[in-house]
Amino acid sequence: MSVKMLGKVVCAFLFISLTSVASLALASEPSVAAKEQAARDANLKEKFPVQYQSWLETSEQTEREDMLASYPAAIILWAGSSFAKEYHSPRGHHFAVADVTHTLRTGVPPKAGEKGLSASCWTCKTPDAPRLMNELGIEGYSAKNFTELGTEINSVVYCTDCHVDGKAELALPRPHAQDAMAKVHLPFDKQNDNMKGAQVCGQCHVTYYFQPERSNKVNIPWIFGNSADDIEKYYDTRRFYEWIHPISQTPILKARHPEFEHWSRSKHAEAGVTCITCHMPETKDEQGNTFTSHKVGKALEHFDQVCQNCHKSEQKIISSLAKNKATINAKAREVEGLLVKAHYEAGAAWDAGATWPLMNDAIMAIRHSQWRWDFAMASHGLYAHNPEEGNALLDTALKQVKYARTSLAEILNKFDVKSISYPDISSKASAHAAVGIELDKLTEAKKKFIKEEVDENWSEVSRHGYE
């Protein structure tokens, strides 16, 4: 994308409620920073109408898939975490705040004395997050509870998430992204406009974790690099885990949408093709003026504009993508099935009296296999972005889980364990029952919270798609 065209990408894809909000100091007026943000944002819809309108079209991207219903084995793999409660595929930017508000993963306000979920969960959903970091400090912000800051969230993914105060100049406002790009020797201010555009998307479309020793602030684990192996090395060196699996006692790692990582090693990246090239193509308004669409959509919907320079046949691309997707999905299902068995075989070994010296190799193999499966499957569009890496990850995951099961078979034989009771993973309901998740109770509590607190006191952006 040319510098000239980047100048036309000037942000205007906001949808903001201008209602007053209480300041963090619990005063009667919004903070000065919140007022300044609201005043600045109020003009952007009129100043950049075509960009705004294209962003508003993300409200049409309503379809999403219940991934746990489609792939119930994931419930077993994520047992012990909130991901086992609810997990959907993403939809349009317009719904970013509402979806994180309503998901069972963010729960309800914690009981007195409990921490609950970190406010860091807001970080990539709203420009209010960088504002709150400035007001509270990064760790002051992340130390807050997710629901505690709900009334402060008044806008959803818009201009200053990507640009400097509505100008053409690109920005990287999130501290975790600034730090991460420096770690992999790609500091934002040293890049050309093409790479800056990719990094702007990559500040959120990237894997991360909440750093427990830093009040759960967002951190991108790229000290050694950003491949699955490099990140695993970082986690293993720190002896870090996100939770202990309740069945196998495996210290689990969780990947989160590592699109930037996969793209950075892809053929597209080598050719200088970025997220913006494919998902935000240049288009024309009614007067014939060219601008960049902010309806972040599927590349094939704009084949003639974004694909044809390199790919001459649309049908050939469609066929290739379908083949890649089928191959990756088949491998993923095989890995999932074996991992479910490995978790339960480990559980049986513990029950039989196995000790850590015996179990260590098998448990680490489960940990590493599930990490690679997750690093592949948590990445949206892997079959298009980097199918070669996706296949390699799953091939290694397959070897690791087979090793784990071979090791566990020897341990189980040592303790004369003859049979294993595996869970029913034929449906979401049966998998939830297997790990003791009472979905009805969780849903009832969430609905009560939404009705009594969110609908009454939070901004309208928390309700988009749920009205």
C-alpha cells in the first residue's frame, strides 16, 4: 500500500456512546481524559463518513460458530479453564465489546475477597483501554477486575486503535505491542508503512498471556522469538503455566489467535502482502474517490482487487484453500482425540499411585503437544495464512502425544491398570458433563448480571448484537 493510500486510511470506524460515565475516582463527572476522547471522537463520523460507513458494515458480519459444539474434544483439553465454558469464532469489529461482555468466559463480578478476571481482557476491544492505562498506569489498570471497569468502556475498536488522533499516521498505542516488536527487532518507528500496517493489526491479532507477577498485565512472550518453539522455550524456562489440568495434572499453556506470528513467516509476508492488502482493500465511494475499506472482511470477496496480481485463477485458490483446510482439520481432530485419551490415561496413572519422577516425561509431552495443537488451531485462517507451518505444528503435536501415550502405557502396565474410562465427547453437552461444567447455572448467572448491571449501567456498545 502506498504512502498516499495510507493517508486515505484515516480512521473513522467508531461507534461511541456519548453518555456520561463515572470517573475511576468515583467522582460525579467523567475524567478529563474521557471527556477529551469523547469530544475528539464525536467529530470523526462526520469528518470521515465513507471510512465510518465501511466500518459500520462490520455490524453485518454477525455469523459465528460455536466451536465447542463443533469440536467437543476441546472442552476436555481446556478443562479447568474458562475456555471450556464458551468459545466462539470471531465476528465483526462492531461486536468486540459486546461479545467479550456477554461471553461466559468473563463471568460475573467476583465475590468479596476474590480477584476475578483481570481488566486486561478489555485491552484489545476498545480505545478506552489505552486511555485507562494512561490514567491508572499499566499495572493499575490490569489489577482491576474486568467487570469493575465495565462502565468505563464507551467505544469499540476505532480510529486511535490504529492511527494518531485520527490522522493518517499509523500508531501502535498498546504498550504490550510496542514491547513485543522491540523483542523481535521490529521496532514500530523503524518500519516502512507496509510493515507498520501489519503491526497495527498484530498488536491484537497475536498470542499473549497475563503476566502474574506484574498484576496480570498483557505480555507477548517473544523473548526468544515468536515461533511456537521459541515461545514454548520462554514458558518452559519460566516454568509458567496458565492452569493445571484437573484430570492429567498437566501444566497447560494456552495460545491466543497468533495470526501475526504465522503471517510473519509466510509466503505472503515474503511478498510484502499484509493484513491490510487482503482484508482492507482499496475501494471507491459514490463520487469515485478511492479510500481504504474498514469493513475488515474475507479476501476472496475482493479477488479481482487483492488476489489477481499473484493468483490468476479464483477457482484454483478456492480449491487449494479447501484442500489445506481439510488436511489441517483432519490432523487437528486426530491430535485432539489422542490428547483426550492421554489426559485420562495420565489421570488413571496418578490414581494408581504414579509419582512425578515416573510421570514427568509423559506430562511434558502432553503439555508440548497441546501447545502446538492450540498454536495452530487458535489462529484464525491458518489454512490461508500459513498452511505449511500449520501442518508442521500438527505433525509435531501428533508425534508428541503418541510419545506421551506410549510412556503412559508403560506406567499403567507397571501399576497393573487394565482399563481406562474415557469420556463421551460426542457432543458439547456430554463433554461438559464429563468435566463437571454446569452450563445452565453459568448461563443463568451471566444473564442475571447482564440484565441487572450491564443493561442498566454500561454503554450501548456492550449490547451490540444482543438487543
